[in-house]
Amino acid sequence: MLYRENGLNSSETKWLNGFHKLKSLKIPNLHAKCYLNENSAILTSMNFYEHSQINNHELGILIESIDKENFLHLLLEIESIINSEMRQLYFSKIVEKYSDYSMGRLAKELILEYLFPNNYSTFDSEYQFICNKARQLKNFNPNELYQDRSAVLRSTNLTKEEFDLLKIEISKSGKSKFR
């Protein structure tokens, strides 16, 4: 739980410290209200006070972890807030749990960042090139390949380490679009 400095009194702090799996962090100038666990998050205007519950009109939105894109975006924003104040806290493991390390994402990132030989004219032809390079570096299971075995399924999940390694190695076959 992230909270604003001086945002909790001693009885509230004592109550929160009673939750063994709860990590609470003071963040200066924090105004956001987000309550989350590994399954869902609530972004709301409501403060953690009884006064807010009784006297204020409040709004909020629920984001479930099955909505990976929005849940990951929220986690990245939280990580950014934490890192701006507390660099020693390692929040990245939580973010990684919801990150997309699929073959499709790898190809999309490579195609956006690099020009590959032969000036492929379509995403599919570039994807085929990337798959051929990936298959030289990693042994994919038959269930991770298209039925005709011509390419790796875009939905094939990689570990972060595999994703990073393939990205580095395959990028060597292209020329950066940003140089």
C-alpha cells in the first residue's frame, strides 16, 4: 500500500501493520488512490477514511488481472511512482508476472525497431524471417509451431530471459530505424 507522508495516524498505522503480507510505503506528494492485490485493483477517488465513505460522492474503476494490458499498465505506473522515491524496492518481479513475453510481442517490437534484409513488404514476411532466426537459437516444441511448421505461433510464450536473448540476437540481423 502506498500512502502520502503524514497520511496515516498512529492507530491506522498500527492496524495496517497487523496485516503480515501487507507492505506499506510512504510516498511524498502521492495523490492517487489505488488498492490492489495480485488479482484485481481498484482505482478510485475515495480516501481510506470513514468521512469519504459517508460524506463524499466517490468514483472508482475495477481492473482485473485477466485484463493483462490494463493491469500491466497500472503496475508499470505504480513501479514508476515507487522508483521515483524508493529505488531500493524491487517491484519488477510483480510487473514481470503480468508482462507479455510472447513470440508475437517479440516480433512486433523487432519490426518497429529494426529494418531487416530484403525489405520485407508485409508483417507476415517479416514475422517469418524473425521465426527462422528464433528457431536457429531456440528449439521450439511442435505444439508451439503452426500446423505446417512454417513458423512459431504468435501466442507462444517465452521466459523473460528467452525473450531478451532472442531480441538481442535477432536484432543483430537488422539495422536500427533510430540511428
